[in-house]
Amino acid sequence: MNALQDGRHETEPLSRRDALAKLATASVAVAAVTALMVFLRVPIPSSLRERTLIRLGNPDRFPFNTFTFVSEKNIFIYRTREGFKALSALCPHLGCVITSAGPGFRCPCHGSTFDAHGTVLDGPAPKPLSWLKVGLAPDGQITVDTSERVSGEQFLRV
Amino acid sequence: MPKPGHIIRQNVGASLSSILAVLRRVRTERTSVRERSRSVSKNFFLHMHSTRTHLYSLRPGFTLGLGFLSFSLFLILLCTGVLLMVYYVPSVEHAYGSVKDISTVVTGGRTIRNIHRWGAHGMVAVVVLHLARVLFTSAYTGTRRVNWMVGILLLCMTILFSFSGYLLPWDQLAFWAVTIASNIVASTRELTDLAGITAVVDPGGFVRRLLLGGDSVGQDALTRFYLLHVVILPITTIVLIGVHFWRIRKSDGLAIPAGGDDLVLKAQGIIDPVALEEAKLRREHTVLSWPTTLWAEGSVLLTALALLMLSAILVDAPLLAPADVSMPENPAKSPWYFLGVQELVSYSAFTGGVLVPLLLLVAVVAVPFVDREEKGAGSWFGGQQGKRVVIRSALVAFFLTIGIMTIAIGVGWQWTRNAPAVVALIANPGSFLATLYAIWSWWVLRSTSSTKMGVFALVSCCLIGGIIITIVGIWLRGPNWEFVW
Amino acid sequence: MVTEAQYMRWYRAAAGAAACSFLCLVGITILREERQNTWKDYQEAYRDTLTRRASSALQEQSAMEYPIEVRQISIPAIQRTDRCVSCHVGIEDARMRDLPLPYRSHSGILLAAHPPERFGCTVCHGGIGQSLDRNESCSADQPDQLHVPFVSLHAIESSCGRCHLAIFDTASVSMPTLLRGKLVFRREGCLGCHRVRGKGGSVGPDLTNEGSKSLRAFDFSRVSGPQTISNWMRRHFMDPGEVSPGSGMPGFALPNEELEPLIMVVRGLFSSSFPPEYLTLPLVKELKGVSAPVEGREGFALFCVACHGPEGRGREYATHQFGVPALANEDFQSVASDDYMLFTIIEGRGGRMMASWSSTVSHLQKQELRDIAGALRRWKSPFRPLASVRRAGSSRSEGEEVFGRTCAVCHGINGDGDLAKGISNADFLALASDRFLLETIVKGRSNTAMPAWGRLTDRELGSLLAFLRSLQTKPVQPESATRVQGDSVRGDSLYYSLCSRCHGRYGEGDLGPAILNGDFLAAATDGFLFGTIARGREHTPMFGWTSQARAGKKLIAADVNDVIAFMRTAPRPDFLPAGAGTGNPASGEKLFRELCAECHGEAGGGKKAPALHNQEFLGAATNGYLLATITLGRRGTPMPSWGTGSPRHRRLTASERKELVAFIRSWQTVVIRSDALR
């Protein structure tokens, strides 16, 4: 070992042993870093139980001119003769599920109230309710994309 | 050749006497100095202590025993926690039932659960007080800087512990508190939404997803919180506590004032300077850790145990109705140590939830880097000046906080909604208070020309301000988060 | 400064004191647990009782060995662990009937059919079974405060509903109060607005799980008296608008002996996550949605009477906040076609109280809905065959008088035609037999302006026929029942190119009458059709297609046969074409504002009368329906007869009525294709 360490000038090329030793150290370091990265990646959820593109079934199951609450997905579907709109039922303040109250909505956690267009009437909510994008699946089912927000005027025409 | 029976008797006798020798060693008056010091260095657990302890650091009024109190609480929580784990089931269908069974049928279960809960709340408070004590006695200077960081890490561990344990009973209180708190974590979205980059960069959302294992509080969240609470955090905390104690030893014990040695020896009647020096060399101002320090610490542990037992008898840990996703609590409140944050968040999610806590953390971590004054280290407030600064800062913070909160509550949320989002981000109680505290401590720093005083001023303001907004969050906010008086 | 020895003393004292107090506190805790474990006292007392009542030495021995321990019934199948038996020790021992609670054995005979090891206790009694403390499990003071309410004994039958209450099954349940309540529930038509287990209306909240709601789910801010669930329901039934502001539910003023069982039934509605072996078969079927179909009258009674009333009288718009049209109204029944009824039932009236009852919403099958629509016809005058009319005798002068007051308003004096076609036309009368005329008069033409005149007596009908015959100038062609053979595909293209211009794309009528009309085709023989097409109608735009050549197209007999074949087999569209009878909408608007807006609202939104500016209504109501309604009015309601006029309302001419219809029709923006017409 000492032969490696002493008697070697900086300008001398590395001997094979030195190079291999350095390579060994480097590969150990890389292996350690890789193991750490793998370790850290595992807890990050890859498959969410909640899918952002939600299928809601046959369009005909929704009655006209009312807000229908789809409880498992926390969405309100509003259907008129013109088409479909979808409203997110999560309060923009801290994410509680709003309930319908009169023509509009109310959040029971901190008392934010909204009208039927999602505008905030009262309470600590900082922004209005989100209208979500409604689409049509190839098999004819209504789909809602909870990750995509649209304006409140858009309809899906069916 | 001796007879076999004789050999056996001899061996048994020798074994007995070696066992009894251990017991004999307990009688401290009969042991010599050498034996006492050897027992500390040879014993695994006692080796955590240095062999000798400074008399000054044994004064109860000096440290208030807060550090060891935190550790005692941790030990008690560990033991009661393990007992609870025997019956608790971390599944959404069975969690509530198992906790209910612990409270009703398990022998002593109710008491154990109560001790665990009040111990947890107590630990959060005691750790904060310990931080305040270390800060106000300037015990973070010099070699103690690293230990200060480790201590901050331990504070974060404590809060994470309490937060992760809060969800486990899976009742209405737990479920909605964690829903609210996890949404506060995601409040970086307010800023990234303004910049329009949420789809690309969403740190708060990422952390929230990591914590919950998804986008909502469900079985995945319960599993992760349980994992945090019983495996990851205990291991990390125990390692950090070990480092914390080791650093104390490396810094030659607890911080004492500069003239601490002299104080002690003078009180013992040694005044002559030459005699003083000789006494210092002979270390007559220190005592052997065994048994004095151990008794001191033991009394703290037992006092903690007795107090927790008393609270367990007096008040039962709450268990509301089982968690019901369709029926939010009104008002839905996060655990009490987050309520100050929740109060600020109700005005601005980003400022209250991310900015102010982050700034607080940064400020607290930066304390030993800002204040490098060695003078006055080890004594409370570093003298009269410090005491004045702290009292004045406390008063200033008191009136400022109450004033700004009164205005904010009176104005309500109307104007933040009508104003553009950027304005709401900048002008809200959290940012106002932070700015005003900073200005005040800067002014103190300049007028006293002492970084230590600046630090004291800032931390006093933060403490008082934090207490006030936490009080508002706990008692002055009712259904619909309306102000109740 | 303190010395080491002093510190030792302090800390040893402190530690010793803490240790002692810890030991005391442990002792206090143990004592407290002992004292608070009242179940132990109960069990010890029970053991004494057992020992005293032992009738043999063996029994006495086992009584003395009665173990004092926590007793529980754990049933994983229904996820319950009930510890009630730790205190209620004598529950299964029939000898203990005379003991006070909690030692007493279970009253009644229910326990035999509901063994505790299979059902536990909380299934029927509610409360928190896991708790050992009385206040936490079945608190007598505030039973409804528990998150699973403890059911008080007078409402205990509601728990039976969990397994036994099938709403749609006509078989009776064996619990008397529940049975009574079920009959009241069905009779009052609650399902018209509320859905239970998938079937029912969508106007009010779904009641499927009403029984499992805890106290917190009810809003007591406007309820006085005891703050219990039963009381909330009581007050709500009596005045829903007071308890739930904004509710459209009418009040139900029922006597106590009906109200209490009804409350019991509502509290007995559970969606039951129990395994099916616990439930009765009708309930399993209901939860799975496969219960027997409801037949027409029963369906009407279950779903419609709450609003439309059991006699179909509806609710007057003038006096009620939400008016409901009278279905039993004679004029309505004669003007509205079967299509109109089914369309309205299936599509509802958007934005109004009449909800859609389509299968996907109400889970009623199409045949059930058809049956319900059919059941509405019980208020329509029945059809009379020609034989019975002949028997009643006739008189021409009477017929003229009947014609004048009934038919002339549309067909003109002497039948020369006004709003409707002239029936005095010679060619028409030559082809139209008495049978044809009678069928047309009594059945009407659905979806056109010709109502069904079944309200006329046999003698009046006979007299009408006599009068019409007296207008005849050409000899009558004998009626034959022979059917023509033709190529309907060819007939389709012929119809489309030649006939649809006047008779409408779907034969709904425009300039010419509606000829692809079910009632018309049922009444008209092939000979009638052949004769009309071939020879035409003199003095009308209908020319004879085989005799006169117009636009260079002259048909031969085979062509006419093809057209007739097509007419017989023509498919119906899945929407209702508006049909004939429109005019200038601008003039119609003026008329509307002057005459109709007072009741029907400025924009036709319906104030004291049904809403006309409603897409579903406009989809159901053809122009003929509108014309007939305006012309005849609705006798018995505030809708006047604008065709005849009255002291309070002037008479509208045919063109004025057509202009009104045109204006109303202009509100229609969508064509609703309905399942009702498929």
C-alpha cells in the first residue's frame, strides 16, 4: 500500500493499481448515492387511488337543471338542455367538502359561502370554486378532468 | 483433588458475592471517589454523562430542568407508546375501534392512553420552553452552535411526532385536523398559482402527496403516519438525542456564566485568589455525576411521571365520533400548536402557512450565527440590559399583535377577496407582524449595538406574538371560523 | 451557593416525593377503575342472585363459580362488538323476568328469533356497544347525542326496518306499527319527491339512509321542544318550511296514530351494509333493484299523488306556492295524447317541480312508466262503439245544436272549416263511414287539435252523426276492409317528394291534415285512403292524384298502393313534430302580453298558471295541443275558452289563436328526442 502513496510525483501517470483503486472508490460512492436515490423514490406515490380523469357513467343518469353531487369524487354535475358543467366540491380555502345550501354552496369548516356560479360571497375563501373540464369518453360516458380548470361558461354539448 | 461438591459450593459462593457486590456499590457513602468515577465510565448508560458535573449547572432555577424534562417525557412517551402498539390497529376500519377498546376494556388502557396524549402535548410545550431557556441564557455560542442545530432538529421531530400521532385514533377530531394541516402544507400553491407554474413546480403539493400517499386523507395516509410515528421518527430522534447529549459532553457540560467557578467557590468560603486557583485545579467546584446528577435527573423524571399521572386521572383524552368524510367538523381545527398558523392562513395561505413558519425557522437556526458575543453567555438574559430588552420587546409584541389582530378581525375577509391576489399576499397580518417584529429587533440591535439584544428582542416578540395568535385560534374562533368573545 | 450535600438532599427529597405521589396516584387510579367499573358490581349482585335461586347443589356450585369478567358479543360479519351483556347479565336467562334492570331478561319473544350471538344488541337498540360505561353507551339523558343514537323504546320498531322494511314489496311486515307507517308512506305519495333505494323522485333528498343519520345531521335551530330526532321529524312533517327554510315540501297534517308510525318508518330506512343472510328477501331484492315492477295505478299512487292528489285534482296555482296541473280535468284528458303524458313523465319539466322520471333517474322501467301513464286515462271518458250509439237514437236538429256548441268553434258553422278542416266536404263525407266519424269524434286525433269527445252522450253522438250525414251531397261509398298491397319503400320516396309538402315531413300536418297519425290510420281503411288520394277533395288543395295531373306527376293505382303501404308502416320520429297551425309570431306576442301574461307570466315563466316557456313542455305539446287548449280552455280551472269567449274574456278568431301558438312555439330552442317516443 505504501508503495502507492509515497514516491509518486504529480506528473507521473497513474499506475493501473491507482486507477483501479480510484475506480473502486468512485463506484462505491455512486452505488451509495444510487441506493439513496432509490430509497427516497419509493415513498413517492406512483399510482394514486384518486384518478384525475374520472368517469361518471351514462349522461342520462343526471337529471336536468339541478346540481347532482357525485360523493365519491367530490364533484357537482350541472346539466341543462345545452350540455354539462362540472364544479369541484372542494373549498378553495383549506380543502373541505362544500355542501349545497339554497341556490349556492357553503363550506362547513370555516363558513365560506358561494353562489351558484362559484363566486365567493362570504368567508375566508381566497378564490372562487373551480369549474372542471367535462369530456366525453369514446364509449359515451361523461368524464371529468379534476386537474384541468375551465371557465364557468363552458358546456360539454351532448 | 477437592471434592466436586466443594467446588460447586465455592463457585456458587463466588457468583453470589459478585452479584451482591453490585448491590453493595449502591451505598454511596461507603464508596471511594475512585469507585464512584469508575462506575460512571464503565456503565453504558451512565457514560452518557461526563464523570464530573459543575455545581452551577445543578441549580434548579438555572436550567429549570427543561432539557431533561423533555427527555423524560420522551422516555415516558416511548414506553406508553409501545404499550399502546400492542392493541392499536393502523387500518381505517379498525383504528377507531381499537382505540375505543384501549380506553374501555384494556386494563389500564385508559390511563396509558391519557398519559401518552398529555405527555405529547406537554412535550411540545416543554421543548419550546427549553429552546427559550437555551436562547435566553445564550447557551448557543462557541462550540454549542452545532448542538443548537441538533436541538432545532429535535424540535421539528417533536412537532412531526405530535402531528403524526394525532391522526391515529381516526376520529372526527383527528381526521379533520390532519386534512386542514395537510392543506396548509400545500399552501405554496397560492404563490405558484399566481405565477402560473403550479403544474411544473409545486413543492407544497409534493410534500402533501408524500405525506398522504395520495390527494386525500385515507388508508395510505394512516399507514404513512403510523410508519413515521413508530419507526422513522423514533429512530431518528433517538440518534439525534444521542448526538445532542454527546455534544453537551464535548462542550464540557452545560453552559455556565463566565464567573461561574468563582461564584461557586466563593460561596464555599474560598476567597483568596491563590486558593481559588488551587481549588479550581482540584476541581472543588465540580461534583461527581454519580450520584448527584443522577438524583437530580431522576427527580425530574419522576416528577414528570407524577404530573402526567395526575393529568391522566383528571382529564380523559378526547375520542369523538368516528371519522366521517361527509360531515366536516365546524370549525375544523388543526392541533393546538398549529392553530396560530391556521389563524394566519385564514388571511393568506402562503404567508401564514409557508412564509412565516419558514422565516421563523430560518431566524431560529441563524441565531448562533448572528450572535457571536461570548460576553454574558451562560447567565439569564446576559445581565440587566438583556432583561430590559426582553420585557420591552414582550410589551411591544403584545400591543402590536393585539392591535393588528383586532384590525384584521374587524376588517374581516372581504377586502382580501376583492383585492388582487398579489396584494392579499403582501398585506396580511402575518406579513405585517413579521415585518414589524423585524423592524423592532433591528432597532434594538442598532440602539444597543449588540447582536445578542437583537436576537433576544426578535425571539421575545415571536414568542409573545405566537402565544397570542395561538390563543386566538384556540379560544376565540368558533363555528365558521367566526370571531367569538 | 449550595453544596453537593445540599443538592443531594433536595433532589433525593424531590424524587422521593414524586415517587410517593406517583404511587398514590397509581393507587387512586386503580381504586377509581374499580369504582367506575359498575359492571363488576352488577355481575357480583347477579352472582348472588344466581346462588340464591339455585335449585340444586350443582347449580349452586356453578353459580358460585360465575366469573366476573368483561363479557362481549363480537360479530365480525356485521362488524360489531357489543359489551352490553357485561351489565345486562340476565338478558338471556328466562328466569329473571321479575328482576329490575339491568338484570332483567329480555322482554317479549324476539330474542328467540334474534339470538344475541348472531345479532348482538346495538343492531336493534343503537348506542355504542363497545363502551362499558352507561353514559357513553346508552345514555338515558341524551340518547340522541351519541354518534350512533340509542333508540328509545317507543321508537324501537324503527330498528326492525334495517332487515325487514321493504317499501315496494306489497307483502306486509310483521311489525304492526311499521306496517301502518308503510301504508301511510305509500298512500301519501312520498316517493313522488323522495327517492328510496333507487326508485322515486329527485326533487327532495334521498331517504334511503335516513335511519342511520345521527343527531348532528339534523338542524335544530328552528325546532322547539325536545331536541330528539323523532321530534324533529314530527315538526318537519307538520311545517317543513318552518324547520327547513326554502323547502318546497307541503305540510302533512296527519293524526297522531298515523304520524308516529310514519316517523317510525322513515327512521327505519337503512341502506344496510349487512350481509344478505341477515335481510329479508324482499329487502334484498329492493337493495339490488330487482323488486317486482309496480303496476300502473299503484305506481300513480306511490309516485304521483303527493303533488297531483289521489283524485288527480292537482293544486290550484292561485292559492298554492307551487301549483300543480289537474290531471283529472276533462278538457286536459281529451286534448292531451298518450305521447304527451309519457313524454312529460319521462322528461319532466326542466326548472319546475315536475322532475324527470326517466329510467336512469328514477330506476322505474319503461313499461312501469307506460303503465303509470296508462293509469292516468281512468279520468278519460271511455270509447263507445257504434252499436251502443245507434241504440241511443238520434235527431238531426239535436245534432245541429250539438255541432253548433261543440264543433263549430273549429270546424266552422255548417262545417265549412275555420281553424280545422271543413268536414262538410262532399268527397270527405262520401268516403267517411259512420264508424270512421264516430271513432274520430270519440277518440280524437292525438297530437293534433282534434280533442277526444267521449264526454258526449250516446244520443248526442248519434245526433251528431245524423247531422253530419245530412250535409252529405255525394253518395256514400261502402266501406270495405280490403288491404292494399304495395311497396312501402317506393311509397316512402313518393310520399317525401309529393305529399310531405302539404302534410309535413313526418305527416304531422301543415297545410293538409296529419295523415301519419296513429289515430287517423287506425280509423281509416285502405279504401278511404285510396279514395282520398286518388280522387282528392273538391274545393281544397287536395287534388286527385290519379285523375288530375299537377306538376307533371300523375299517379297510377300501383303508386297509390305504394303510398298507402308506406303510410301503414311509416316509422315514427323520436320527437314530436310541432305540426300545423301557426301564424305570425309578432302579432302573437302582442296578444300574449295583453291576454295571457297576467297568469302565465310576462315571459311565459308561469305565475298563476303552468309555465309555457319551458323546453320540455314545448317538446311535449304540439301546435295542435296548444290550439285545442287555447280554443277550449280548461273548464273548472281559470283557463278560459278563447274560442267561444265569455263575459270576462273576448273571443279570439282562428288566426289570432294561430298567432298566439306561433309566438309560443317561437320559444322552443331545442328539439328533445325522447325515450318516450321510441
